[in-house]
Amino acid sequence: QVQLVESGGGAAQPGGSLRLSCSASGRISSISAMGWYRQAPGNPRELVADINSAGSTNYAVSVKGRFTLSRDNAKNTVYLQMNSLKPEDTAVYLCNVRYKFYGQAWGQGTQVTVSS
């Protein structure tokens, strides 16, 4: 099992920036990919960005060019740098890991609110 601890988030104005961090502990070797999802009220949970064990990243079309996902392997941490934020980015952001063989784990979620 993997435990996830999220930090960052909060409030920002449109055009502003925020950074989310997610640190993993436990059976790190069982992880195949790590990233972030988000869920706004009334909407389904959607992938924001993830990175696999080879270092390849995948972004939602809506955030491509604005958000950057990076990884610090020494700290077992991924960072989501969010720039040029828009009100439609408002959501609860959840860290996610997918295991190599089966299943996934979720963080507790952190609120991101973008408004003027």
C-alpha cells in the first residue's frame, strides 16, 4: 500500500499560479504512475496530469500549456505547477497513484479556488 500526503492549493485570482505537492510513502516500488485528478461540484472526476515510471507525462487538453507536472524521485513527490489559472480550474484536486499490477490509491484532496 501507498500513503499519499498532499499540500498546496488554496485561492488564486484568474491568471495567477498555485503549486500542489503530493508525497508518497510505503510500497513505492509498486507504483506505475502518479498524478492529479480534479472534481468540481456536479462534475465527474477527471484526469489533470500524470507521469509514469518512464517519466512520460500526460495532460488533459484543458490544462496543456498552463500546468506542468514534475517529479522528484528522491523525495517520492510529484509537483503540479498551475499557471494562468482560470475560474473553471476550481475544483478539489486529488493525488492519485496507479499500481503496477492492480488498483490505485487516492489522497484526501485539496481545494483550489480561482476567482476574482
